[in-house]
Amino acid sequence: LLILCAGATDPAGRARDAATAMLARTLALEWAPARMRVNALTWDGPPDESLGALCRFLGGPDAAQITGQALRGAARPLATDITSEAGPKGAASPAPVLA
């Protein structure tokens, strides 16, 4: 189970983020004997292909050891300079940044 919510900066949003993280930890402990994984992901910024890639990773077999975690992610901004490591503007979006 992946609990996904949008990032917030207001006090009510931060409280929601904390409650979501606690829910993920509690459910992970309760459901561990059934070998079910539970994580929470808070995404800052607009959804893009990086978000989809991160969700597929967390739900897939490569993340089998990740459970009970509260992760915060955001897409990296595209480069405006063609000499940067991200490539020319308009290139595919690079991997997400996890905080």
C-alpha cells in the first residue's frame, strides 16, 4: 500500500503529513506478518513522470525491504543550460529527488 499526498506548507497540511506518516508506520507494523508493505509518499510540486516512476519503484519487487517509511519527493527542475548534467531543455525529466 502506498499512501500518496501532495506536499503542504501550512500548519494543517503539515499535521496531515505527520498523521499520514504515523498511519504508514502503524499499518506497516500491523501488516508485516502478512508480508504487506505500507509506505507514505508526500510529493512537492506538480505530478510528472518522475512521480509515476517513483510509485512504480516503491510498489515493485526492488523495494521489497522498504516498509513503514514516510518519504518526501519532488521532481528536479529541467536544466536551462545544455552543458548541465541533466541535458538540454526539453529532454526527459531526470530522476526524482528524495528528501
